[in-house]
Amino acid sequence: MEGFGGLFGDPEELQRRMAEFADQMQGAQKIAWADNAIKLAVDLTVAAINRVSLEGDVEHQAEQIRSVMAIVFPEAVTLVREARQGLQ
């Protein structure tokens, strides 16, 4: 007997299609999570650099930005790495 009086056709075919749909949705969620993590990493980096109150000559200003990047960049890299691993 077909599922629900034949309304949905072959139950095994319906089950296979539902599994394919679930796999597609899971893939879309992984991509969305990765996109959000990468966007967060970029936003974090930009916000941190924008908060720097640069003072002094060019060399001193560059050192101030490098100092901020030494703190922020490892966190941003971790977010992107985890996002990429989520896609694999």
C-alpha cells in the first residue's frame, strides 16, 4: 500500500526525497554559519582598528595598529578557520 492512500506515492521514494531535502538544508545552514563567522571576523577587525586613537608620526601610528592587530587578528583567524572547518 502506498503512503496515505497513494497521496504521496511510494513511501521509500518520499523518504529518500525527504532525506535529500534535509541534507540540502543542513548544507545551507553550514554555509550561512560560515558566512556569519567570516563577517564577524571582518567586523571585529574593522571595529578594533577604528577604535585606535592614532598619535605621533607615521611609524608610531603603524606600531599602534600592529599592536591592535596582534590582539585581534588571532581571534579573527580562529573564527574563519572554524567557519572553513564547518564547511568540510
